[in-house]
Amino acid sequence: MNLFADEAIIEVQSGRGGNGCIAFRREKYVPMGGPNGGDGGKGGDVVFCVRRNVKTLANIRYKRFFRAKNGGDGQGWNKYGRDGEDVTIAVPPGTTIRDAETNELIYDFATDSENESFTFLVGGKGGWGNVHFKSSTNQAPRRANAGQEGEYRKLRLELSIMADIGLVGFPNAGKSSLLDAFTNARPKIAPYPFTTKIPNLGVLRADDETDVIIADIPGIIEGASEGAGLGIQFLKHISRTAGLIFMIDVGDDACFGAFKTLRGELEGYSADLLQKPHIVLCNKIDEDGAKERAEKVAAEVKEIEPETQVFNVSVILHEGLNEVRLAILGIMRALEQTETKTVSGKSEKSSFLQSRSVDDTMEVQFPGQEQ
């Protein structure tokens, strides 16, 4: 069963406040004791928080309803009711929360900061006990307040993968193989289209100070920006990346016009995607006739974007990958010096600018590279 989910419709409700208590002192030799009814406890809140070890919205989607606990009722002898327990919903970095009916953006977890939290619905206040209603004219009030009701909302959660570099290409272009060669990720790899059904992430140790998160996005098909295949679901995962790598399979004549088509699909989804720094890889350069086809593809790229770098690589043989690694590092360094990323009205540095501590990072070593 596919346990990856990047969308979920859920219902959330904060807890109701506890009722105030009507009570009076009843002690020996105190026959007319005053009021001592305690207040009700506050209802629990609905809280969202980021957890880096959470990678999908699957568990949230299947649970669907999240309700905080109600506050306890007040008791005699001025005993307050216990506050209701909050319900905490853990989400992956890159999750947005929207109203399910209006699509209004409520909150955007746009960074990968651990433990970032957002209190969405506050629990109802507890009602006052009768001790609060004592006055000079009413020494024995028989009045207490009911607790406030909690709040209810129906929400749509959407996940956009947080990565620095997104791999863009048609199915079977070699994106998963590149991720496998560059990082500690182990995506499923096979010589047929649509092996990748979900986004895969890997960590590239670009140098001693920089870790780069690379996302292998499932293959784009023509018409993806209009919803063909799973296009919209795939394309949204590159919306937060800092840069892109276009991968083109030059193993056969289908490579001609591929860059223009891919570029058109990205532009159809969001013109902002083409403003991201990007490079082009002509993959499978080891196959017969591939070098000649790569020259024609490079000419096509230069005709559209003269400044875009084009690299000839053979991922399977690790040819040309060191140059690509240096190009990725160049993109990171240029962005670090000149750009900040604005998300939902907040100026945020891109994820690659933040200090990382990745326990399972594996430094990439290619043939011919110093050990």
C-alpha cells in the first residue's frame, strides 16, 4: 500500500470549557455557610507542530477527526475543574493549512524548523462557579456559568516537499539514478516509465559546510500543468525548491524539443518556476549517437536561454557528475549571497541556508575523486 499522502481533509475541534459549580459550605456549627462552587476548567486547544521525522500526511488523512479534551467541571470547596488536554497534530515541513470550504490560507509551515508550532483553535473558557456571584444583597447565589463551547473547522492540509534542488524531467530520464548516485537516498530504479510514484529526498554533501537537499519528483508528462496524469500533484512539489535540474534522456530522438516542452509545463503551472536558477543535464551520453543528439539539445537550450549551463553526463557510469556537483554548489552559493525567499508575506532564507545536522549524510565520492 502506498503510504505517501500530500493532501488531507480533516476536521478539528477544540474542547468545551467545564461548567462552574453551585455549592455551599456545609460544616458543623456553620449552618449558613457561604458559596464555594469552583470554576470549570478550560477546554483543550488544537495545535499544529512541525516534526522532521514526519514525511507524509497519510496518518492524518486516515484519522481525519481531531478533537481536544473538554475541561472538567468545577466542584465544591472552590475546586477548579481540570483543564482539557490539547490535541497536537504533527505535520511535515512544507505543510500549508487552508480552510476546506473557502481555500483561505490559514498557516504555512514554510521552514524546516523543528518544533515550530501554531495554536489554531483555542479551547472554550471554563464557567464561573457561584462563589463569583456573591454580593451584599445575595449571600447565597444559586447561579453558575456554563463553560464556553469549543470551535470547529474543516481544513485542507497540503504538503509541498521542502528541498533545495528539484529534479525535473520526463519519465525514465534518469532522475532517480542521479539521486541515488549523489545522495544517501535509495529510490526504486528500473528501466521503465513511472518507477517513481512519490517524491524522494536525498542529501548531497556539496562541501564540508553545505548539505543540499535534492528532490526526485515523479516524471512529468506533456499536459501535466493542465492536470494530465498526476501532473498537478507532481509539479507542486517543486514550488518551494531554490533551484532546478532539467534532465533530458539523449538516448534516442525523443530528446529533441524536450527542454522546450518541460519548460512549457512549468510555465503553465507557475511562471515563477522558470525564475529559479537551473541547469540542464543531457543524460545517457554513453549510448550510441547520444553525443550528437546532446549537441543538438544543447543548441536548442541555448536558443531559448543562452546563459543556461548544459552538462553531458552518464549517471550510470558517473561521468560528468563532479562538474554537476560543483554547478549545484555554485547555485547554492549565489543564492546565499543574493537572495532570501519570501513565503506568505514572511522573508525566509531558503532551507539550504540554514544550519543542518544530518546524521545519515553520506559524502559523495566519484571515480577519480580524491579519497
